Amino acid sequence: MPLNQSDIFRLEHAGYSYSQGEPALSDVSLSVATGERVCILGANGCGKSTLLKIFAGLLFPQTGSFAAFGEPLSRSRCEDDSFAGEYHRKVGFIFQSPDVQLFCSTVRDEIAFGLLQQDLPDSEVQSRTADVMRMLGIESLAEKTPFRLSGGEKKKVAIAAVLAMNPGVLILDEPTNGLDPRTQSWLVRLLDALHSAGKTIVCSTHDLSLVTRISDRAILFSEEHTVAADLPTADLVRNVPLLKSVNLIDDGIPFACTAPSCYNQKSGPTNDDGTVTECRS
Ligand SMILES: Nc1ncnc2c1ncn2[C@@H]1O[C@H](COP(=O)(O)OP(=O)(O)OP(=O)(O)O)[C@@H](O)[C@H]1O
Ligand SMILES: [Mg+2]
């Protein structure tokens, strides 16, 4: 692939296997440029989460290469605390399962945690924490223990903790899973607003009703753990034979199709002028 100055992430012939030895990613070459809005699509187990963890600097390809912001990203570089801290400030990652992400004793501490690592003044940490809790409509959870929350509440806290850091690149693994329709709608429109503000957004999903709302480009993985197609999203969702071939449609039933109408609700996460509203009933 020719080098593009605006590339944020770049994988060349990358492969990754977990300890059991089966490939999770096989010969993957792709890049993501600044300001793009990309969706990673594919059936269960095809490697979406593995790819996103590589982007997040949590896993490292065992074959091929990976560069972030124009520099090779290796395990040894990420073992340097100051490098890793800086990287995680630039690249926010929301895990597929919020249980992996949440570890503090209260929701407020959870959201403040990343900000405290930046040595910001206490007043700023408190105000940014309060702002993001208000945005997500989770102020009433502030003093609760994250691991005692419902799945959807945990997901909101995990999203809040990453948004509080205001990273330039947002990586979201199945972001709408477990969220009720109002919160899904709010999140979709929030992603629109963040993209308009210049953020780079990479999401994984198997939800074909969601993908055209949250991405302009779709990278489709096959069940052989490699890239099957890399297309404008609008073209990809119309290509039924291709979607069938990778097990995203079977006998006319799309994978995880939720009601698309919920994305058109006026009560979503932005005001008429496009600014972000609070997410609440
Ligand atoms: N921690 C792990 N240890 C061993 N194997 C793993 C681990 N995590 C994932 N795998 C395997 O790696 C492959 C890719 O998994 P991955 O989680 O990346 O898929 P995915 O596309 O995100 O799937 P899903 O749609 O179910 O979230 C699968 O075969 C999976 O079983
Ligand atoms: Mg996954």
C-alpha cells in the first residue's frame, strides 16, 4: 500500500493468534486516515475485537507490521508508561464488554480516573466528570459501584470515561450492544457530532441497520479472519451476495438488525443546531 501522510493506523500483512494457535487475524493489510469514520464488519469470531485491540495498543501483531501516527507500534514502546499514557490520551478505546474496562469503586471515580492521570487541576477533573455524566444522563449513578450496574448502565459509564478524556481517535467495539433504543439513538448522533468536530472514529458492529449511520467506509472481514472487502458503506450494505458470503445475512435475515426507525427520532442526542444534548427520558 502506498504511504499516506494522513494515516493514523496502518497494518501490513498483519497476523495474530491467541495462545491456542488458531489465527484471529490473518494477512490483514489496511489503513485508517485522520478524520475517517470507519466500521469494521464481520460475523462472530472473525477478528473485529482483535483488530481494534491492536489499534488501541493492547495487542501487537505477531507477523507483518503495525504503525500508528506514522511510527511502528511495538509492545516494548507501549511498556514505557509515559509513551503508553500519551498514546491512550490520543486513542480512546471502548471495550465490547464494559466489565473489562471498569475497575473503580464509584462511577464518579471511574470517569475521573483518566483525567487524574493527566495531572489536571482538581476543579477541572470535577467539572469534566460532571459534564460527561450529565451528557450521558448518569448523574444518579455517580456514587454507585460500577460492577453492580446493569449491562447498559456499565456501557454508558465506559463510554463516559473515554469521552471525558476527549481523545482525537475513538475506537468503539460494538458500541450500541446492550443499550436501549433511546441511548442507541443518542450515541449514533453523538458519533455524528464528534465526527463533525474532526474526530477519527472506528467502530465494530454486525448491525447492518446501524452501519450506514455511523460510517462512510466499511471494512468487511471474512470468517477466514482477513479483509473480504473495503468499500464505501452505502455500496457494501447493498451487496447482498457479499454479505451472505461472510455470514452477515442468512436466508434474508440480517445479523442483529435493530429497528432503524430509532435513529430518526427527534429526541436523539443532538439539538436542532447539531450540539450534543443530554441523554435522558
Ligand atoms: N482471549 C482469547 N483467547 C483465545 N482466543 C481468543 C481470545 N479472544 C478471541 N479469541 C479468538 O480469536 C478469534 C477472533 O476473536 P474476536 O473476539 O476478535 O472476534 P470478533 O469478530 O470480535 O467476534 P464477536 O463478533 O463475537 O465479538 C475467535 O476465534 C476467538 O475465539
Ligand atoms: Mg468482538
